Amino acid sequence: MESVSHLVKVSVPNYLAGLPIPNSIGGWFRLGIRDWFALLPPTALLTGLGYMSYRAFCPHGRPAPCGRVNVKIKKDVAKVVDTIDIEDISEKAAFCRCWKSENWPYCDGTHGRHNKEHNDNVGPLVITNKKD
């Protein structure tokens, strides 16, 4: 524990005090190559921490590229359209509405994982064929 204390109380402050940070805006233009290289490690560390914080705490920093819903089903066509004859449905069929099913266009329950990950409430479209 003493080594962590020394790191926090002595080593890091000494390192930061030794960085060539200018007192004015004009001072940035007078920095030499060695000074810029000395500023690279703390800049990279701060950039990495900032990016990880952004990914962890900003909901818009998570998946769903370009706001698309469909990220994998029939991407080679301009519009996904499926036709199923009602006579082909024996009693009941569940159709996917979350675009995540591996058994497209039928629902395979993948929306459950999607709902947990995105705090959503999407479910299947259920069609029944009641024959009289």
C-alpha cells in the first residue's frame, strides 16, 4: 500500500510538474519536438479514458450503426418484403418485428435479449388462422 501512496503523492505530481505545459497560448507555438513527445503519453491516456467513458455512459455511443433497425436481413435488396399465404399457417405463427431473428421472418425469441439490452418492449406479430 505504501508504493501506491508514493505513486499518488510523489511520483505522479512530480511527473505532471515536469511536463512542458506553457502558461499562455503563444507558448504552445514555441514548444520543441521533445516537448511535444513528452506530452504524448498523458494525451493518449486522457484520450483513452475519455473514449472509454463515452462508450460506457453515453447511450448513443452503443450499437445500432446509423440508426438502422435492420442490420443483417436481406441487405442486398432495397426493401425487405415477405409474403406468406394465410392458408400456409396451420393455427398460429409468430413473425419477427425486432429484425434480430435467425429464422427470419419468423420470431425465434431474440427480441428478449434485445429488450434487455436496449430497455425496449418489442415483441412478435402473432397471426392466428382459426378455421371454422
